[in-house]
Amino acid sequence: MEGGERLRYVSFDAVEIDLDGRRVSVGGRDVALEPKAFDVLALLAQSPGKAFSRDELLDAVWGHRHVTPGVLNRVVTLIRQALGENAAGTHYIHTLYGVGYRFDGDVRRSALREAPPATAAAPGGIASGTSAPQWGESPAPFATGTAGTSAAASTPAAPAKPRRSWTSPTLWLPAVALVAAAVMGASSWWRAPPPAPAMAPPPTLVVLPLRVIGDDKGEAVFADGLSDELTTDLARVDGLRLIASVSAARAGALGLDAAQLAERLHVTHAIEGSLRESGTALRIDLRLIETPSGRTVWAQSYDRQMRDVFGVQQEIAQAVASALALRLPLGRVAAAPPDPAVFREYLRLRHIFLARPDDADYGKAELALDALAERAPDFAPVHGLLALNLATHFEPGREREALPEATRALQLDPGNVYAHAAMGELACMRNEWTACMGELRTTLAHNPTDPVMNLLVGMRLARLGYGEEALRLFQADYAMDPLGYWAVANLGTQLDTLGRHAEAQRYLDALPALDGKPNPVTAAMRWRNAVWRGDLAAARDIAAQMPDDDARKPLYLAFDAALADPAQWPQALAKLQAAQAASDTPLALQLQVPQPDQTLALRFFEQPWMFEGKLLWVPEYAAIRQGPAFTDFLRRTNTLAYWNENGWPPQCRPVAGGAHCD
């Protein structure tokens, strides 16, 4: 190193590793990495092309003390996600089966920091310290729609430190003299080239629900399902980001124009159109528009038979890719050509399960899906969807129904997304966390733009204590689905879990408008957030606005009174005890008691319902994480075993065969 300067920065492509500052940036933006993950990346990247055995890595980073190879597997997965390997289509860390790992990349080493490439997109995860966008604002876009892309916030990069280059007189003057003597007229060869123009951000597209020409409600739901499927197909287009179907449906229902789509969904393009059915004949009229201008980029009409519906999606996806000067990979091939009537019904039912318009439709759809699975024993998507529906409803006995459906789907199509997710969820319900997370992570790796997969993996990671990793997935999901109720709810509650209550409020306060009707789950989330922010007046207002027929309203009002006046706690606790005695399941309000019954409170987290599992790690609930009862809970739920095998969350550490968690 010139001048005796010590190596500090290791760079490759758009990635920079600051060895002294223990920071990793992708495209000029910091990404969060656990300490051991940073150490592994730094070790590999400093020796490109060298094969490291697993034992060598475990010895160098962990000292090989009580660490299993599974811990290293998890760390490598985190590194790959942070580097956004899938997004770029390149792989830096290669698995050497039976040996270990090798890093391959064009590595640059320096003592001073390089300027980040002007055209580099940031394929890695969102830095955990970035502030979440406010509802109604235009947040920086996240990478959401390219297959294999991890989400990242497009925040401006920090100014780069100066770097020695050939523009330094001490370096180029001797060279100029030599070359000028040899080549006359080339005196300006040494000048630094002008900076490359910044690359425009990739296009972001929303497929609005197709309008139905006619009044048939069944046709309307089928049209919505066809829009969902087209979104799935277009997500395969290289360099295109897609907005999830739930937000697309809400945008369609709100009648947002081109300018509003750009503002609310942060899209550059939208597809709108109509569907007409006449017997077995279909007519689909589509238009691709720019936002916010509304300019038509491409328009096409398709007259087809119902039996051709599977193929026409491929035509449309190819036409849209061509119109945007993007590339569509080779066509998706069905495991078996679907029967047109089966495929039509599948699209209709899948839309209902994703959108859940109301309980009545949902109940009818469950019965219809059962019947469809009997009619279509060889169509894997139907069995996979049925398996996931059964596995995520947490009713006793339903897991026994889910397993054969998932098994059937995987026999027909080993890559069926919903079947793998169902297998993962079934393992989670049995507290078999390694199998659970293995299935869910594999599913997400192959389908990073699927909002359902982001939510499932995020909720399980949050329950296991990996809060920052869960947050990145929820941020990615929100970017894909900014008008989706559960995308907003999970992001808001995870920010609460991390103690970032002011940021969480921005999202949680948006939920009533997204839900459209009074919802006790929404009220509970917003009420807790108000209490944690110390805004007891807001908490009272939220409780007062609960429907009078909600049996828990008096309980929340009693807690409001006790929080304002501690002398009221005996009355509030009496109401809680009565409500708990009448309930089949533990109540979350037990966690709000100043000195909670630890055993009873922990029972709340042994339920299969995963959404509120993240509450185990809320800073204000530290009391339930102390003492032998909590260690027993961690051991009983196999959480300790998972941590020992896959790495501990940052807020916990092993102590005498148990755990101490902040």
C-alpha cells in the first residue's frame, strides 16, 4: 500500500466493506449484518478464489466453541441476502459441497474509500437505522418486482471520502512526461473521463384489476384473479418491479388516476383494461400507461377461447416486456396443461384467499376449494393453495388435513410455492424451527417478490427474536403492497417491537382507513402504541371508539383508567381475570399489567397465531423475559435449540444452559 497506509476498505462491484468501521454498503447504502456475518464476509472477501473449509471458518470466526455447521449456513444465507446476489444474477459466495465456501469477485483493496458506482442499484436489505416513510408521503422506492430481488430503500448515499486516482499530480505528471515523449498530440489522454450518467431507476408497474363488461359477479372475481396471475407472470420480467395484487385491487376500487397512482403506489407505469366473456370466448383489452402523465405506451386487444387463457398471459407479459425494453425469461411451463375450467376457478378462488373481501365469501371459497381439489387431482396449484389455507388457520386437527394436500402438490410439482410454505408452517406449529425456517427461507429465496412469503418469513423471524431481519422483510413487503392491510400492520407492529414507537404510529394510524370497518385487532395495535408513546389521551380515544358490542371494550377502558391512576389497577385486574376466565385463549392485555403473571403471560406466546408472536420482544415487556420461567419457555418451545444451531439474536446470550435476554 503506497505511503505505508494500512488496508481498510475491500470493494467489489457496488459493495464496499469498511474493515475498521465494521460497515458494509451496497450501492453507497449501509446494510445491516450481524457481527459474525460481517466477520465471515470480511474473511472470505479478503481471499478471493480461496476455498475455505467449514472448520476453517468456524475456527477463525467462532473459535469453534459449541457451534454447529448450521450456524455457518445461516450466516452465509444472511450475507447472500445482504449482498443481493439474486438481484444481480451473480453469486459471490459459492458453496463447495463436502468442503465449505469460496468467494469469487473482482476485489479492490485500498486505504481510502472509493466513490460508489453512479449506476449501482442497491440490491441488499434496507439499513436498519433508516427511518420508515410516513403514510401518505412518497417514500424512496424499494426494489420490489424483479424476480430474485431483495428490497432496499433508495436513500441518497453519504458523500464519499476522497480517493487517490490518476488525477493526482504526484501520480500523473511523470506518466504524462513519458507518454508525451513517445506519443505526440496525446497530451490530454490522462484526463479523468466524465462521470457516467446516473442510470434511471427500474420501472415499477401495477396491474389494475380488469373491468368486467357485464354484471356477472363470478366474472368480476375471475377478472381479478386473471389480473393477479398476470402480476405473477410480469414479476418474472428482468428489471421490472411489481406492486402486489392487494394494493392493486385497492387502487382500482379507489379509482386512482395516473397521477395518484404515482403518488400513492410510487409506480412509473400501470396496466388497465377490460374483460368480456361470452360462452367460452374471451376478449381482453389492455393499455400500458405512464404515470403520472397518463400517456399510453402500448395497447392491444386479445380475442381468445377460454382454453387459451394460460397462453395469452405469456403473450401479454412478453408484449409488456418489449414495450418497456425489458427481457422476459423463457416461458413458464405448467407441470400439466390445466383444464380451462379448473384454471378459471383456481384464479377466482386464489384471489378471494389473497384479498379476503368478507367472511361470507371466504367461507364459501373454502368449500369451493375443497371441491375443486377433488375435481382436479393432478393440478398442483390447487392442492398447494388448499394446503396453505389449512396450515395457516390454526384450528385443531386442520394440520392433519393440510399435510396430505401439501404432499400431493409437491409430488405433482416439487417447486410449488404454497405447498412448501404449508410444510414450513406445519413445522412451525410443532415448534420444529429448523425445518420451519428451512422451508420458508427456501420458498422466499425462490419467490422474493411474493408478499405472502415475505410476511410468513418475517413473522416467524420476529417471533424467534431476529427483529432487524424481520423488519427488512416487512419493509420489502410494504414496498410491494403499500395499500395492503397486513403489510402495513406488520411493518408498524415490528417497529413497535423494536421500540421505535413514533415511527410505528405513522403506519398503525393508517390501518382504520385500509380496513374499512371497526376491527378489534386494529384497535389493539393502535392502543398499545399510544400507551407506549405515553399518549394516554389517544389510548382513551381509541378504546372509546371500539364498538359497544365488543366484549373487550370495557376492559380497555378499565386499563386506560388504571394507567392514568394506579389506584384503579385492582378494578382493572379484576375485569382482566374475569375476561381471562371466559376466554378460551390467553389475552394480550395480560402483558400490559405492571407486574404480570409471567407463566400466564408466556402462555400467550405458545399459541399458533403468529402475527403477535413478535410482541415477545417489546422493550416494555422486559419483565416477562427474566428468570427461570422464561428459560423454561424457550426450552419448551425449542427456541433455545434453534438459537444454538443457527445463531443467537443480538438481545440474548447463553447463560448456564439457559438464556439471558434484555
